[in-house]
Amino acid sequence: MTDTATAPTTGHVPHDLPTRIQHYIDGEFVDSEDGETFDVLDPVSNRTYLKAAAGKKADIDKAVAAARRAFIDGPWPRMLPRERSRILHRIADIVESRDARLAELESFDSGLPITQALGQARRAAENFRFFADLIVAQADDTYKVPGRQINYVNRKPIGVAGLITPWNTPFMLESWKLGPALATGNTVVLKPAEFTPLSASLWAGIFEEAGLPRGVFNLVNGLGEDAGDALVKHPDVPLISFTGESSTGQLIFANAAPFLKGLSMELGGKSPAIVFADADLDAAIDATIFGVFSLNGERCTAGSRILVQRDVYDEFVERYAAQAERVVVGYPHDPATEVGALVHPEHYDKVMSYVEIGKTEARLVAGGGRPDGFDTGNFVSPTVFADVAPDARIFQEEIFGPVVAITPFDTDDDALALANNTKYGLAAYVWTNDLKRAHNFAQSVEAGMVWLNSNNVRDLRTPFGGVKASGLGHEGGYRSIDFYTDQQAVHITLGEVHNPTFGKA
């Protein structure tokens, strides 16, 4: 069974934990207009540990009005890039200096293992630092026709950016959107996920300390169908950046269409990891174990379908299952923990329902239930199914938990057909020592991002996004600058004006 020997007997509660969370609008913490709240649960005990203000349309209206005033009348959009960069660097410094506390709260709120939450906090600081540097180094295009014309691109912030973020690695993913949105001079309204609002509530204090002007950042908590829907439909919010489920993305797309909003949506995934017979099996097993079980399996880029060439299939399955059984399930605050608690009982029930479905569709070779010693809380043993058919639900549908499906293939063409045989297209991982095959396969697979002989290690300069049902648009590096700015072409005539003359006498 799963190794839980290092797990402590009780969960950990951080000191000075708040009992309520408010909205942050126009530089002030405020309750909802109607006074309503919602419960936030600790994923280890599933007990309510705080109440958060439940935002509705009236609260979104107030937040958007504040952000709009800050954009029209405030200094932020008119600051020099270097001035904004200094504030973003201060934000990064503050986040870095508090990484242990941020990780502690994130781990408690989301169930992520503390060591992985610490890495996410540090990545959040790096996101701000990256865009602080990029906005200063940004060079706009210029096109010359010598002696006749100069054409150049003038980038301008667009206005109020609506940011809707998910519950997996929430603080880091919030920074991923906040960094470029603020760097380019926009103001923002953030709607964090209702399952994990704790770390989002820290942004206000961080931004105030760093010197961000009043009204530039606003936060409204609430349910997606209330606060999120009102943000998407608000006529004074020209941009929506969303990370979450594909079905929610479809709804946002439909609701934003009447307003012709700019949309960037990073959606679901069912990413394949393809292991050819000539691959380094030790590296491939380590990477594919990490790729689906890190972050509790609650990651959009998880390589949750492993396709293995038949020559090495039996060896791979045996070794993979044995290693999965050794993955340490434990309480989130324990540094030895590799898989913690899933975020919420609703999500736990969903993941466990897929585990039961998988038992009817394939061969269970590891896990398959609640780990020993964890009778309560949202704990799932790392679960491995082998001999999974391509029409199985656990092959086709996003589970978003520590569950993996392994399927054999014979030829390169078979592997490509299996890899592309889902509605998703976010990421893919290819393991082979054949350089020609690696590049040809990478360019043929239907995925927005491909890693060759590597796990998910991303350069922040590269585009992030998917194809098919996995997303619309890309962010990351200059793609984020493109999304959060209007690109205005300015044309200047240097010589004689060459106009056709209409209506000449």
C-alpha cells in the first residue's frame, strides 16, 4: 500500500488564521453589499475554518468602477515603464521575503504539500520580476521606407482587466495574470476561486506596501455563477483572462461575445506522455510519476495518459506501479509529503468516482482508494490503471487528480493517433533517443506545448496555451504583453505626400 509512515497524526493549523475574508475595493476591505458570505473548508478536516464575503453583481460594479477611475484619472497607466517596474520589483521582493508564510497558508487552504507550495510562492515572485524587467526592455516594431515614411507601433494599456483564477496553485496563477496586466498599465479586478480564497486575500497588503496606487488592484470573492458571471458581462471590462475548466470557458466565451471582449482562456487538459522503446526508462518513469502526482495531480498540464511502446510496456507498467505505491501520501504541512489532500470534498468525490469507473474499464495496478491511516479528509492514493482502451472514460475525460491511465502502442503512427484522440490539446511529453522522431512527433501532435525528454520545465519567455478544447489564445512572455495592450499603428510621411486627387477642377 502507499507509504504513509512519515505522515503526522493530525493536521496543522497556521497561527493567526483569519476567520473571515472581505473584498478589497478602491483601497479598502469591505463586506458584500448584501452582507452574504460563503464557507471555506480545510481540505484535511473538511471543516469550515473561515467565511468569505460572497460577491454579486453590485460588488463587481463597485470594483469595476474603482478600477475604471484608477485607469482614467489615476497615475498608473501614465507612469513610465521604469516607474511601474520598480513597484513590481518591490512586490516580488515582498513575496520572496514572505515565501514561508505564503506557502504555509496556501498549503493549508489548498491541500498542496508544503514543499511544493513553497516552490509556487517563489515562482509567484519570479513572475512579477520577469514582467518588471520585460516591460522596461519592451521594444516596439518600427518599419521604414527611406525618405518617404516611418511606421511604428504604439502599445497602450487597454483598461480594466478581469482576472478569474482557479483553485490549483492559486497564488502563483494569480501572479501569472496580475504581473503582465499591471506591468502594461492596466487596472484589474481579480475574482479568485471560491475553494481557495485565503492566499488571494494577501495581495492587497503586499500591493499597498509596494506602493501600488489606490484602485489599481481590486478583489471580489464569490461564486463563479455570481461574481465571475458579473465580471464577464460587465461592459466596462474589455479583457477577461480565465484559467479553469473547458465547460466554464465555453460559458465565458458565450457571455463575453455580445461585448466583443478580448479573451485569453487556459482550459482543461488530458495530456499524453509518449514513451518509446528507445527512451531512458529511468528518466521517463521518474518524470511521468512526477508529472501526474505532483501538485496532487491537480494540474492542467499533468501527463495523465501514458502511452508506452509495447516492447517495453510490461516492464514500464511493473516499475511504474511499484514506484507509485512508494509515493508518500501525507498531511500537507509535512515536508516528507509528496501527495497531500485534494482541495475540496466535491472534487474528492469526483476523483473517486473516476477511480471506480476505472476499475470497470481497465486493470488497476496501484492505489485505487483512500490511503491507509487517513480515514477523513480528501486523501486519494496515487492510482494507476493499465491496459486502458482509447474509448475508456478515464482515457478521454479530465480527472484532475492523482490518477493515471497507461496504454500500449506499437508504431509511431499508433502513438500519434492515440495522443491526438481526445478533445484536449494542452501539453504533450515525448520520451525517445531518436532525434528525428522526437522533432517530427512533436510537430505532429495536437498540443500547444511539447516537452521532449523533459518534465514540465517552462521558460517564462515562451507562449503558454493549448489547442482544441484546451484554450483560446496564449499568454507568457511577449504574448502576455500583446494580450494586455492595444497595438496602435502610427504612420508618418517624411517626403512629398503622394495622394490621388479626387474632384480636381
